[in-house]
Amino acid sequence: MKQKEKDNKINSNEIDEKRLIEEFKKLVSIDAISFQEREMADYLKDKLQELGFTVTEDDAGKHYNSNTGNLFAFKKGSIKGKPILFSAHMDTVEPGLNKKAIVLEDGKIISDGSTILGADDVSGIAAILEAVCVLTENQKEHRDIEVFFPIAEEVYLKGSEVFDHSVIQAKDAYVLDLCGPIGTAALQAPSLISFTLEVIGKASHAGFAPEEGVNSIQTMSSIISQIKQGHVDHETTVNIGIIEGGTATNIVSDFCKVRGEIRSYRHEKAMEQLEIIEKIAKQETDKLGATYQLKENVECYAYETSKESSVVTRYEKACKELQIPVHLTKTFGGSDNNNLVRNGIEGIVIACGMEQVHSCKEYTNVDQLVQSTKLLLKLMESEI
């Protein structure tokens, strides 16, 4: 078959739109909030095995008191070259129980408004499954395909953090976990550091002997007032999102705790902000007679994938063949791709048909799901 005829067939007849949408609706109906992905994992294991994959599940759940691990699957292809990895996370945010996908006449797909839809990230899972279905039933030549469905992405990438990346043979990865029109791809993402700062003062009676106490809330207020929040510069942000402290209005508070996060496209800049926060905390607690404790956790590390890399040029070529406009961008959110890149796998995060995620207004569109599947099919058939 000539290449032009082959491409036209991909564009029209091979994607089973009805099957794709039914699969999407089925995936939406499965409850899979973070650390409770057991039903989703069991369903996907069966689907992948039906499609000819060898499937393994790791022990990631044991790290988090969960009964579900990350899924990794491999399907042998007929085209030479390293496998290509496709990834979409299994978990959703809340409210994510008893979800239902409603397909409107214009092709828009929504929830009933009481829950999220879960297009983040079942739109990616559905597209991967349908693309492989097309390959299998049409006996099409394709690359070796690896699939990675991690748990707990929505809670700072916990599943992929403990995954043994050495089992992955692929050097290129496409992570389906981005909003925007199909053809959008993020090549850069930030480091994200979460932190907890606690100030320890001295309790005393607020009416009879306030001078005998050391007010931790007052001390914390002084610290916070000196921490620059929001955009620190064009690629770094700082935010304090939670504050708690004190026990009663008639007691000088002896503890106050805040929790926040730092994001930056440059890891060293994120660490610099953490050092600044600690310097301010030490200065103010020493001045006011309190003490402090600062605890931090690096949730993910910044990366930037080169536009000249094969994972990007292959993506651009596939989009061009399908006449999909390409938009290379960056994201200020983390994804499992942060952990893939950190482990030597060059990846990009691609749009897969999800909008207004993490809200009950989340939606997708039939056309976007179909277009996403066509793009994956092109990538799977790529000889470069």
C-alpha cells in the first residue's frame, strides 16, 4: 500500500470512534482516586493482556499503605529500533467517586457536575488502548511498545517515584497528561519543593502574664512578611498555602506552622529560595526568642528536553503528516515525565484531550480523543 493511501486510511476508517468513546466512558466509571487504583489496575491488566502485552505490576503500593502497584507492559513490534514508551497515570483527584461521562450532541463530554470527569488522565489511557487495538486488528507494523500506567501521580508523582525505571528499554517517552489542543507538547517542567516551617515559642497566660511568653504566631508573622511570594522571578514562584497554630485566645501561642511550595524551572533557584526562607526564619526566631524547624521534600526535579531530540522531531513529523498544528511549550506543573527524565529517559508531555482539570467543570471532546488516538498511532508506526 502506498504511503499516501496508508495515511488516508489512518485518518478515516481505522479508528473505531464508537469503541473509543465506550472505552473512555468505562474508564471514567471506574473509581481510582490516588492510592485506591486497584479496580483500574485490574481492568487495565486484562485489557493489555488481551492486546498482546506482557504485563507486570510492581510493589509501589507497599510504600504508601496501598494495595495497588504501577503497571508496566511490553508488546513486541516488527519495526527495528528501541521501543517507544507511552504513559498515562491511573489515579484521579477528588471528588472522583461514582463518576459518569455524559456525551452531549455537539461531542463535548462532561460529568454530571457533582464530580470531576477524570479525563485527567483516562483520556490518555483510552487513546493508548484504542491505538494499540487498531494496530492489532489490522496487523500493522509497529515499533516495540512499552506502556507505563503509574499510581498516585496526582499526589506529587508518588507512584513513578518508587518505580524501577531500569526495566524500561525505551529512550523516548510520550506522557499523555497535558491540557490544550492536540499537537501541544511541553518540553520543560519545574522542580517542585514542598516545605513545612514550624516556629516554637513559649506559652503563657495572655491576660495575666503575656510578657512571660514567646508568641509563635507573632514570630511567624514577622517571618512571612519578609518572604517574597508569588513570582519571585520569571521562572520561580513561592507560595505559603496553609497556616495553623495556637490553642486558645487567652494563651500566648507556643507553636505556629505553615506549609508551602517552591517551583522553578531551575532546580538551583528553587533551592536558593529554600535557603532564603531558612535564613529569615533563623533571623526572626533568634531576634524574638523562639526556635524553628524547617522540613522540605523535593517532589520533582526540573528538566528541559531539547527541540532537536528524536522524541520531539518524531512528534513534529507525526503531527505534520496528520496536518495537526504543533505547539511546543512548557508547563509549570509536574508529571511522571519528571521522574522518567530524571532516570535517563527523554520524554515530553503531550496534550490528550482534557480541559478545566481538577474541577467539576472538567471536560473533553470526541474529536480531540479521536485526534489524540490518530497521533499515537502515527508515533507507534514511526520508523525513526
